[in-house]
Amino acid sequence: MVTVNDYLARPRLGVDGQALQFLGLKVGVIVHDLDDQERKDAYNADITYGTNNEFGFDYLRATT
């Protein structure tokens, strides 16, 4: 799920995340202040929330 800023990504994890976790899904969030392991764990979730910038830069880092 792509949002435009961290402010929108984090609350979605709380509100939607609880319902999705109740259904048995793992939910992660990608924001600018994560270390490599936290980022990897978030990407391994069933549903990952994050900003367009973070997804874009992670894509560029992975392809170089």
C-alpha cells in the first residue's frame, strides 16, 4: 500500500493493521528511519505500507 508520506503510512498500520492481523496476515511498514533488518522484515510481511519515496529508493538500491 503506497502513501505519500510517513504520517499517512504509520496510522494505516494501526487501524488497518489490526483488522488484517486478526485475519492472520502479517503487516509491515516502510519509513525512512528503519535499519536494514527492520526494512527486510517489513518487506517480508503479507502487506507492506510505505511511502512512494521509500519504495522507489529501495528499488533503486536493489537494482544497483
